Amino acid sequence: MRETLAHHRLISGRAAENGLPGSPAVREGRELVKALACRRCHVAGGAGNRWATSLDRVVWSREVGGLTRSIEEPVEFMPRFGMGPPQIQSVIAFLLHGAARGPGGAAYQVRFAARGGPPRSVFDERCGGCHRALLAAGPAGIASAGPNLSGLLSDEYPASAPGNEAWTPALLQRWLDNPRSLRPQTTMRPVRLEEDERRRLLQEFLAPDRLANSVRAPRTDRGAR
Ligand code: HEC
Ligand code: HEC
């Protein structure tokens, strides 16, 4: 299986080390996927949110060169991570290492709805002028003044709330009421939401199909996270 993958794809350099679970490339790739929070949008190594294509499946259908370009020159709704070629090779080595277990899980295609027209969500209306995010309703927002908020309130979003805590609905509410009460230096200004908007916004992040949209980490991977 390992040989088949390697020969089929002409994997070079660090990516070729994918067969060795403890190899430095696989280890580095696993750490990068965790540190850069790829899983808030993708399933990778058997865990993550399904807002974008499962990376465990994509490594079966795309050449390493194409994967590398997708990470170097990401689409509008994927952040640019600024990884160098060696780091990207490590990430791909990690993905191939996971994929060698088989292409489990259904592929998920992001719904890129037609842009323009009236706002489709509270997020579009109240946050989308500064942020982007993948939501149950589809990609939303037009700008990158603030971070991409895909997966906010899910387990996979970085614990970037004050004190390196995970974002919760209550913390998000305090943040929106007065960002500087949580992060004195922040440049985000308060956003006042009506009760109804607040409820709808939370639903947009915690969509009813959220559970169907994420897969739990397998036991082995969880220990490592
Ligand atoms: C904020 C959401 C988000 C994050 C975080 C993110 N991506 Fe993506 N990624 C996307 C979207 C959207 C696409 C394009 C649509 C699709 O393929 O699902 C994409 C596409 C890709 C593709 C091409 C897939 C294909 O179909 O060919 C690769 C490879 C990829 N991402 C790798 C990564 C890696 C590695 C990380 C972490 C370093 C990462 N992504 C983090 C949203 C994200
Ligand atoms: C006028 C622009 C603007 C609007 C509108 C805006 N934000 Fe922000 N937001 C920012 C900026 C800039 C940052 C980065 C601030 C920082 O780094 O401290 C930010 C940061 C955040 C963060 C912190 C994320 C992290 O990982 O550090 C959250 C959460 C957030 N915004 C949520 C929202 C939500 C939800 C809305 C809509 C209800 C919204 N913002 C509307 C500009 C905006």
C-alpha cells in the first residue's frame, strides 16, 4: 500500500517518509496541522469539521504538486499560512500517513453560493465587513481585517480567547459588547446585536447540522492533541 501510494504519485523528499509513523516529517506535519488549526475547516487525520473538503480524501485524488499549490495559493475562504516548502511537505506527509489507512468518510463540497444580493446571514450583515467564515449557509463575509472565524465555538478553533481559553457563547457575547474588556489592545470595536440577531448568529456558528459536520478524533489521535 505504502509503495503503491509512493510510486503512483512520485512523492519526493519529506513526503516520501509518510510510511514511517514516527518520522520527523509526519511528526512536524501533525504539529503544524494542529497549530494552524486546519481542522476547524477540514477533516485531517480522521478528525475535524467538515466545512471544507476532507484532506484525508483529497490526498487520494490529487498530486502532491497540486496540493502544495492549494496551500501556497489558497482560495478566498482559506487563510494563507505562509508555510515554506519543507513545512508544506511535512503537512502532506502527515496527511498521506493518515490516508494510508484508507479514504474513510464522505467527501464534502463547500457550497460556494452566488455572491452579491442581500446579506444571507447575521454574520454577513454584522461581521462580514471585516471577517470571513464558512457557515452552514455557505461561505460568508468579504474581508480579512479580522481573522477568518470558520469553526468559531467548535472544538477545533484555536483557544484564542483571553487566557488561551476556548471561545464560548458567553465569552463571544462579552467580546462583542466590549472587545477591550477582554483584550485591551484590540482594534475591534463593540458590535451591538439585538437579542434576535445574537440568537441567529450563534445558530450560524453552531448550526443544527454541526454535529453531522464534524467528526470526532479517533482515540489514538486525541491523546496526541
Ligand atoms: C478557514 C477555513 C480553512 C482552514 C483553516 C484551512 N482551509 Fe484548506 N481549504 C479551505 C477551503 C474553503 C478550500 C477550498 C474548498 C475545498 O476544497 O473544500 C480549501 C482547500 C484546501 C486544499 C485543496 C483541496 C482540494 O480539493 O484540492 C488543501 C490541500 C487544503 N485546503 C489544505 C489545508 C491545510 C493543510 C490547512 C492547514 C494548514 C488548511 N487547508 C486550513 C478552507 C480552509
Ligand atoms: C469593523 C470591523 C469588524 C467587525 C464589524 C467585526 N469584527 Fe471581529 N475583529 C475585527 C478585528 C480587526 C479583529 C482582530 C482584533 C485583534 O486581533 O485583537 C477581530 C477579532 C475578532 C475575534 C477574535 C478572534 C480571535 O481568534 O482572536 C472574534 C471572536 C470576532 N472578531 C468576532 C466578531 C463577530 C462575531 C462579529 C460580528 C458580530 C465581528 N467580529 C465584527 C474586526 C471586526
